[in-house]
Amino acid sequence: MRPVVFLRVAAVLTLIHALLHTIGGVYGSPEPGPQLAAVTAMKTNQFLLMGNMRSYWDFYMGMGLGVSIFLTVDAVVFWVLSSLARNDSWRLRPIYAVFAAGYLVFAVNSYEHFFLAPVIVEIVIALCLAAAFFTSKPAAVRV
């Protein structure tokens, strides 16, 4: 297969990852009991930080939405790269490698701090980017 296909698959998977992260991770409702108690404590304990009243819930929501934003941006970047890869995939290989390494580190982070579903998706995205890297060929030499 061609790098374009792998990049488009990575783009779609990353966009799905962003949507599910936003729906379940950021705006999901806590279960009654310990989860709800933790969320309540995060929301109610506010403190002054750099001139603003904030809570740990503010940080949780802000970071969660930040991850969703960056996943969405990554999806768009992968789609744009797939269009560029039609003519010049070989020169884009360093970009594929950086993103593939980043998604592998992201998967390790998810394994350490979250659960298996995002780990699997992030590894598949990294594999798609690695496949784009390895299936890229130099442009034909023009005489």
C-alpha cells in the first residue's frame, strides 16, 4: 500500500480518538460513589494561582480539552500530509517518524495512567505512521 492510505487511516483514527476522548474523557459523567466524590472535591477546592481562582477541576477540564484539540489538529495534519505524500512522500519521512515516536510515547503514557483502549488506538496510529515512513519511495529522477 501507499503512504497516502496509511496517513489517511491515521487521520481518521486520530479524529475518532479525539471525539471519543472529548465525549467520554472530558464530558463523561462520574459514577456515584468514589468517582463523584473525587470530582466534587476537585471542583469545590479552589485556590488563587497567578491572580486567578482555579480548582483542580479547571486544570482537569483544560488539559482534557487541550488533548482533544491537539488530537484534532494531528488528524488534520495527517490528512494534509497524505495529500502532500502523493508527490513527495520521501521528503516527509522525518515528519512521519516524529509523529510515530510521539504516538508510541503517548501510548506508554496512556498505559501508565489510563486504560487499554487509548493505548491500542495510539499504537495503531503509530504503526500507520511507521508504515507511511517505510512505504515512501524517493521521487523518480528526472533527466
